[in-house]
Amino acid sequence: MEKKLNNAIDELILVIKNNNDYKECLKLKEKLGSNEEINKLITNIKKYQKEYVRTNDKDILEELNKNINELEEIPLYNIYMKHLEKVNEMIDIVKEELTKYFDNLVNKETTN
């Protein structure tokens, strides 16, 4: 049974990896990584998030939101996020189905 389960999981992983959205995410992530403007904005966002959590300063929140808005205006980033959202939805569906499967399996065993 363990071998069948591992094979099924491997098959699910292959389905996700062969999905066009997943492939696009990988390509776009590489492009994002080499884009200085995007990297600078992401670095600033992380910095401002940490500062805001520590200080709760309105000026820092304003800078954080400004950087987030700038990032969201970049088409490459938006395209990446749309593909990433679809991949994450696919992964969530798989997780939900696996959870249901194992819950049913466990419930079946406890009622017998």
C-alpha cells in the first residue's frame, strides 16, 4: 500500500510540474530574480513590514503601501502572481482531497 501511495503522490507532483501555470511561474520567477527594480521593491517591502510590526508607525505604513502599489503596477510581477495563484489553488485542491481521503480512511478504521 505504501508503494501505491508513493506512486500516486509522485503522479500528482508530475501533474503539477507539467502544468503550464507552474512552468510559467518558474520562468517568470527567474525573470523576477534578475529584475533590479522588482528586487529593490521586494527588499523595501520586507524592511518596511518588519519596521511597521515593531513600531506601528503610520509613516512606515505609508511607505510600505507605496512600495506595494509600485510593485503591483509592474506587469511582469502581476503575471507571475496570477500564475502563482493558479498553482497554489491546484495545490490546495490536492491537499483538501488528501485530507478528505485520510479522514475517511481513519474514520472507517475507528468505526470498525
